[in-house]
Amino acid sequence: MTALDAKAPLLLPSPHSAAAAAAAATPPPPGAGVSALLDEPTDEELLEASQEIESLMELPAALVVVQPAETPARSHAAAPLVPSAAVAVEEEEELPVPAFLHRPPSSLLPLSWRSALTAEQQQWIGRVLFTRDSTGRPRLISELNLWWYPPQSRPVYNQPPASPDPFFACRLFLWMPHRIWRLQLTCPQPLCTGSLIKAGLYRTIRRVLDIDGWYLMATEYLECRRCKKKVGAWSQGIIRQLSPTYSCQFPAVLTYKLSCDMRVVIQLRSRTLGNSATQLYNTLREQHSDAWMRKAIQYLGVCEQFLALCSARGQIPPPPQMPPVPSPVWLLTVYSYDVLARLEEYKARITSTFGSILKMDSTKKVTKKLAGIASDTAAWATNVGNEHGQVLMSVLTCTESAGGLSRMAAGLMRRYKLAGVPPPQLIYVDRDCCNRDGVSKTAALFQEWEHLVVRLDIWHLMRRFASGVNTESHELYPTFMRQLSHCIFEVDAGDARRLTEAKRSQLEGKHGMVELTDDAVMQRISKEEWRLHCRRRTRGPEESALLIQQLLDTFGGPAGVNNLGIPLLDALRIQDIWSTQRTHLSCIQDPPGVQLYTQTGRLTKGGVSLPVYRCARGSTSLESFHLHLNRFIPGTQASAMHFQAFLVDGLARWNEDRAAAAAAAPPAAADEGRVGPLHSYSGHLKHVLNQKSQRVLGLQMVTDFTEPAEYTGELIGVEYLYQQTGKVLEEVSLDPDIPDEAPAIEALEEDEGIEEDVADPTIFGPDTPSSSSVAAARSGVPADPPSEPSSQHKVAPPEVQDPVSQQHSSDSEENIQGPDGQPGYQHVLKLAQALVEGRNLLGLSESRVDRLVLLWTRLPEQDKQRVNYPPRYRERQPKGRFKAAKGKDTSCAGKESTQRCLLGVNSGPSTWPSASRLVEAVCTLLCNIHPAATRLCGVTRPRLALILADYRAIREVVLSTPRLMAQTEIQLFELNHRTLTQWFSRRQRGLVSAVLLQGSAAIPAGFAADPLLPVKRLSFVQVGKGQPFNYHVPAEQPGPSSGALPPPAAPAPPPDGEKPGPSSGGFPPPPPTPTISRTTAWRKRKAAETAALAGQELTLKKPRQKYTCSKCGQPKTLKTGHTHLYGVSFCAAVGGKTVEQWRDEVQRTHKGGE
């Protein structure tokens, strides 16, 4: 067993001899009065040696407290104990002291500390923490601090450093709450209330993992007066007794062998995309390596200056090895310890969540991560959410039947009843929505909620119809699903009109698109804009049945077959599905009088202010939650207790994020001058901060914090599964002095995270021609384009001698609309035709330039303007692995465009041909010229490569003609193979879809004749009025410097008719007592508060506690023959003497000893 693993009380060595020091390292057996060795000190002497004394001899301190050195310390395995005689100590002037004080400071340290520290660490720790009394015994100094920093390396060296240790020294954290703050602590053992006293220094010095290094941690031993048990001051039983003023200063999470700083643990709390334990492990390794290399460079740089003085390089000791960073599995084990310490608070926050519209759904994937004795015992993870996206309950069950969920439903109904919250109005499910007898299984499950309306999620119904198609890759499948949505929903006419006006104004202002029809504008509205700015409602079961029957008849006939003769629908299967699902059309209708939409803010688009809505219909939010529930449990498998801890922690953080989004709309932009709200998930810290600020400042500093109610006792997660299987959830000990049983997880995954998906899969745009290629097919492209093959050696066409006379006839031609619905497309086609004719020319003649200039002047004004390139950047990345950039601050909106653009080989930024009507017309004509790949000289050239080569030739000849560029503003931007391929693929798909839909009876999008219900406004998430959660905050104790705490400041008087909140304390301020001391006033106030809580009257004097003798069983009083003198108790019943005789004998002995 190494010194780091030893868990025994510290025994300071005697200074008389090395043999005595070795004997002192072994604790005497319990109850031994004197030692068998005369030179070994007794227990009383060892205890006295480790306690502070008032009269200390001050040594000349050669150490100055400096800034911390964040580098890790050498472990005891990597750095063997070096004799103190070989350590080079700085020369300093010392005052005359006794001979025994000339020993090195390392001899003051206990033996167990020496074996765990390097020689340099022994020197500076022994120098600053220990001293010797008049008898030569080592004693701990009286002025103790929490943090102690090593001496810095010298700025200038006159000789080579004897050791690299000063360059790699690390700081020390000294945790001694009883010695530093004089706090009264009680024994943490069960059924014991004895007080704790000092019992020496703890034998083990811990190594704590920090962000870029390591630091050391030492503590004290405390002994119970009653049960004589010893406990380290860093145990959870001691820390929980401390008030937040002191407990918040403890910086780490402790395990049996190593410890981890809280700054590292916090990095693992956020379950965001990419924030995995492996990623943190790699980051820590990088920061530790960089810090170690900087120290090594500094040390070797100093040694390099003295290479000429050294006869051999081997005389310079190399730098110590960098301590390895613990594995990612250990990091997650530490994180689970941190979660288990807050588990009760998280449970209370989960059971304090309510909602008026519930959603219930199940998933299987997360159950496969349950390992150990509970492996393969869970079949489903059932979750219940509300309209805000929060999760009210998540349980693991053996079955998804109503019988397996009855206890969960009973707990939810009891929660609403205890909190005094009205029952929910509506619940969405994916099954068991109705019954032939009239009462569904879901309604029977929540039988106490008589008015609960059960509805089927509409997306699940649409997916049932989708199972009747032959393949989802069919060209008509998107159209079928879009029209199925039109059969179910209708849009509010006012919202659609407002959105159409805003989109029209935006297209006219940004893109110069004028005279667009309503269909053309609605064609350009995205699904996201429909979701945010338009409300919908269901049509009704009768109307939906007629429309769905019409839809199935249409796509079940010739209109549902593609150009290969493959039908979209399986005739037998779709009819069976329709006969079954027809009865569920009444289950998907919106219940009357229930507000499903909430207005979260407003957004200006095209100068028109649009409302932003959030819909509570369906269980889409739970489907999004299921995508991230699997990431709550990091790794591939976890034990039952750690699975429970990760699940509860993920639920609490998920609900906090959803509550913040439901209470207020997100800010449009970050304001550097504005102070943002505190972003913390710790309810304990928020509660304590509000409590302190209310007492000291008379206000609450965390205004958006709502205290959770008391934990209702509902079974969550694995606890619910064990109730069904009859097993018991094992406990994980948080005592750092107990060996770890098993890691939290068994293996790791690469990607973990939380991200809400707010998209609604039931929303589709209007069923209008949406492809620009469809309009291009109807836009008057010449039917007989040039058919000659592409060849670089082709003879140029003859020059046009009279271009002006040819243009006179164009005025009388019929106006043609382009792919975007804009008029004047015939002029664009003619200019494109003239440009294509010059693709094989080395240059343009003057007559051809005149013709191109004339054709340019006849273009519509919107085609002469500068091209509006599609943006390649976004202010906020809505999708992808990392979703949003952190700390992104750019003053130019297009700064990221050059990084996100599509770059070809040896080319500049490229875009799609559809950005310009002229470029798109040129590419369309080139597609007709090159209908297929060509083979020239045995080399096959692809079709798109030929089109791209011709386009680049046209662009090159136009850009190399100065007069054409000066008299026109023709903009032929760069294309590459990728942008051309994407444009061509979209064009071909649009053409195929347009041909297949030609002649089919499409179901148009419906608009509601009468307005929908008014929307709800933003409000805080509903919280019950039950008993508030008890955070078990210990009362403040008077510190050594303050003497006593001042009475709390009286809170500001509430407005008329308003009662004081729960954070005001509920206690009246004590009356002014100017004639008594602050300590007496504080004790009287605390006694009055305790009596007020217990409902009792305040007693003026505390009854005196009577002690009973453990030997005779009588009270310890003088009448019964008991006394106490010089720290020794005497009982006359077993001592054989009277009290007076024993007292005289002890006094004579004491005077003779002096």
C-alpha cells in the first residue's frame, strides 16, 4: 500500500531519534496508555504536537507568497525521496537559533507527507506550515490560509540550478475548517451526535487534477468525543454541515485515488453536441502538455547558459516527466459523483414541472445502455412532456401497456393534486387514442382527470399512410405527403395574407422582383416561415375523409405512376390502411376552446411586422427529446445507479433550457453593454444567493429563479423499472476514503449532446409549381436549338451585318415570363443566344459588340442590376454538429462567405446559375447543345464538362472585351462543376415531377373562412403551490474574526395587498438591543427563529445538560463523587478515594512537576 492509498491518522515523528520516528509512524493500539518503548511519545503527546499553540517561535521566513504555479507536481512514483543534504537551498541570512533548528525544513513534515512529495516541495511546505516549539517538537503554525503557493524560480541565476523542482512546483490547498474557522461540528456517524475535536493531520496528501496542471490537497483529522471515530475533514458528512459561506470554498470532487477540480467537472455538465469526455480529455492533455513544455523550456533555457562551465552535459538533471491525465472513463466517474451529490434537488425540480397540454411517447434505443444486473430488463423508456417541451416524467418499463404505466400516471395525478394545479386539458399520444366502448386506454389510465381530452399525434397518422407506398424514393412521394397534409389542415387566412405581403415586399426590395402573383410569392415562402408566422387548424373529420379519399383515388390511378411504370401506392395495402385509419380522423381534430398557439414575439420582414408563434399540437417536441435522450447517458453502457444519475441530470438541464425559452423570447442580438442574466443550473446556489442578498442588500439578485416544490416521491427512470422487477437500486458511496467499486461507464462514444429540434414535419408549402425548371420549360426556349457537336476547331458563325434591323422585330414579339415569373424573358433569351454563338471565338468584332450592347439595352431593369448572390453565411447555424458558433463577433455580414463558398480547383468563389436569369439561360442553351457526352480522339468528355468548358470560354471572351464591359454590365460569374451539377440535378427533378403531375387533380392548400382562437402570451412555466423544497442550508456560525454575524437586513416593504415571498425568510427582524453584545443578540435571534419554526415559545434560559458517568452510571456531580481537574475526570466509586483526597494528590503532583 502506498502513502496515497493509506487512510490512517497522522502521527508526527519524535525528534529524538530515527528509531523513534519510525515507531511514531505506526499508530498505537486503541486504549494503550503508555508505549512499550520508553522513547515513543504517548497518544496525548502526539495529539498535542499536531494542535496549534498560542506561544510559537517565529522562524525567519525566506518565502514570500507569490502567484500560483499551475504546473503539476511530481508524483511519488516518478520522484523518489531525495536526501535533504543533496537539495540546494537558497543562501539566506539567519538569526541565531538553537542548534536543533538548523535541521532542514523537510524534517518538520510527517513521514507520510515526505514520501508523497518531492524534495523541493518538502522544503517549502515544511518552511511555511510548520515550526518547532521550545522543546523541539514540530508544530503547525496558527495563521492558516486555504491556498499556499510555492516560491517562484529566480529571475537571474548565477549558477546552474541544482534541481528542476522549483520550475515544476505546484500549489497546496489546506482544508481545515475546524482549525481555520473554529466551527463546531458534529459526528457524521449515524445515531451519534457527539462533537468533533482536532485529532492531528490526515496522513494522505491528494493530487487534484486542474485545467492545466495539478495541485496538492491536505486536510485534518477530526475525532468524535463520544464514539471516538475519526473522520477526514474533506468527507461529505463534514462538508454538508458547513454553511454556504464556507462550503462553497471547497474546490474539488474527491475519489479514492485521485481528485478533480470543479472547473474541470463543469466542462462535462453541458450535454451539448461535441462536448464528450474524450474531447475534454484531449483538451486537458493539450493544456497540460503546453504548460509542462513552457516550464521545461524555462528550466532548460537557464541551464543552457551554463553549458560552457560544465564538463559534461550529464551533470544537469533532466526535467521530470509530465504526470499523465486520467482517462475519459475516470472523468465521467467524477462527473457522476458530482451529479449524485445533487440528485435529490434534481428530482424535486423534475416533479415540480407541470403543463396544461401533455404529450406521451416511448422509445427503445436508450434502454440498450443499461448494464449490470439490470441489463436487458427494460423494454421501453416512456416520457411525458408538456407544451413547452419540458419533460414531466421519464420512466423505464418492462412493457408499454397501460398496466405497466399505471403507477406513473397515479404519481402525475397526485402531483397535480398536491400542488393545487388545474388538471391538463389535452394529451397527445401515438397509440390507444380511442376505443369502441367509448373510453380509451389512455383516458382510463388518467381516470381522475375526468375532462382530459385524448388526441392522436397527426404525424404518426401520416406515417401510417406513408407505410402504404412502395418506396419513399418515388418521385411522387413528396407531393403525396404534401397533399395529405393539405387534406388535414387549413391555414388562417389573415396570417397567410400578412405573410404573403411581407414576402412580396421583401422580394421587391432585396431582389427587385415586381408584379409577382400571389401563387408566385407563396411559392417562395419556406416551410420555416409557414411554421413561425401562420397558424393552422384541422378541417374536421368529414371534410378530411372526403379529401383523403379523393387523394387516394388520384394517386391510386394512372396519375400515381412514374415514367418507369412504377406505382406510388400499393393498392391492397393502402386500402387496408385507409379502412383502419378512417376511424381515427376524429382523434386528430383540434379540441374546441383549447389554445394551441403562443405568441413568442414579433419579427420584421420586408418592412411588415409579423407575429412569431409556437405551436403545442402533437408530440413533435417529444420526438426531438428522444433524439437527445440517448446522449444523456454518455458512452455505450452504464451501471444502474450511474444511468439514473446521468438521466436525472439530463432531464433537469433540459427542463431548465425549455423553461427559459418559454418564459421569454430570445434576444435579437447580443448587446455588449447590457448585463445578461446569470446562466446556471444550480438551484442550490441560486437559492443561497437570493437568501444572502435578501438579508444583506434587501433584494434578490436572481430574479428569474423559482424554487421547486418538495420532492413528491415519484419513481423516476431506473427506480420505476426496479419497482416492476422487484430489484433494489444500489447505492454509490461518495466517501473519498472508500475504494471505488466500478467506473461509471464501460465504453465511450464519439458524439454526445443536447439540441432541440423545433421543426414540424406536418408543415408543407402550397402545392404550386416550385421548380424554376418548370417555368423554364414554359418560358419559350427555342424548340430547335443548334445541334452541331461541340468542337474546339469549329468554324465561327458568320458575322451579322445588320443587327439593328433584326432587333426591330423583337418589339412586336409576345412577352414571355421567365423561370421566376418575371416578364421580359424574351430579351434575356436573345442576349443569351448571342453570347452562346461566340463560345468558340477568340475575340469579339466591333459589329458583334454593337449587337450585344443593343441586346443589353433591351433587357428589363431587374436584369441589368447587380446580381444578388445567395448568402453563404448565417448569423446562427441552425443545424449541424455544433449548431452555433461561440463568441462569434463580426462587424461585416459577409466575412464568413469566402470561407463557406464552394471552391473549385484553381478557381474563385462559385455560385449556382439560378442566381442570374441570363446565366441560367446561357446554361440552358448549352444543355441543349450538349445532350450527351462526346468522344474525341479516344477520350470521353462528360456532358457537364462540355457545358462548363463552353461557359468558361464565353465568360473569358466577354471579360477580355473592354468596350463591351464598359458599355454594359453583363455579369457572368464563376461556375464550377459542383454548382453546375447541383443546378442541373434540381432542374431535371423538377421537370420529371412536372410531367408526372400534369393532369392530376391536386388538392390545394385550404384557408380557414373564420379566424382561429386568439393566441396565448408568454408567461413563466406553471409551478405548483406545494411545500417548497428544503435545500438543507446550515446556519451560519460566528467566525474567528467577526465574532458574530450581524442581524439580517429587513426586506423592503411589499406593495399594498402583496404578501412577502418565500425567500424573505418569514421571520420578523429582532428588536434593537443596543445594550447587549453582538454575540448575545445573534444567539437570541437564532433561538427565536428556531422556536418560531417549531411553533413553541422561546425559553429565556437553556436547560443545563446533565452528563452521566460511564463507569458508575450516576450523574457527574460533586454530590455523587465526581470531579474534573487538569483535563482528567475522577469517579470516587471506582477510584477508591474521596474527591478531596484525589484532588490534593493531583495538585501536589502538578506543583512538584513544575
